[in-house]
Amino acid sequence: MNNFGEKVSFIWSVADLLRGSTVGTPNRNYIHYLTVVFPSPHDQQAIVTLLDQGTDKIDRPIEAIRKSSDMLREYRSALISAAVTGKIDVREEVA
């Protein structure tokens, strides 16, 4: 993002924080005392790595569930097809 966009985004964020407060609009006198901390590039990479590992732990079970769900749908379709074509007898199962 360009520098202008970052400044505007920051001002909007501060304005959101001030909404409903007695300060009113964010101005230079108020923003001057705010401390903004940005992680170092090394720390940013560590955060990205941690998030990637965390999402992998979530994504693997989700993918396994999706595959199982797809296989169950295929099995259901095969059973319905076999029942409709008479390849399996389901008359006793219904009663």
C-alpha cells in the first residue's frame, strides 16, 4: 500500500476507536501521543510461519472430512442406483 493509503487507514482506525468518546475527531495533538508498534521483518516472518502451521492443522482435517463426504455421496448414489436397477433387494430392509 502506498504511504497515503496507510495514513488514511490509520486515521480511520483511530477514528473508529474514538467513536462515542469525548475526544471528538482525531487530530495531530491526540495522534502525536499514540504509540504504534510494528514487528520487525524477522518477527513478521515468525508470525506468518506460526499462522501457516496453525492453518495446516485446521486444513488437513477439513480436507479429510470433505473427501469422506464426497465418498459417502458416491456410495449413496451407487446404492440408490443398485436399488433402482434391482441389483440389490431392499424390500426386506424397508419393512
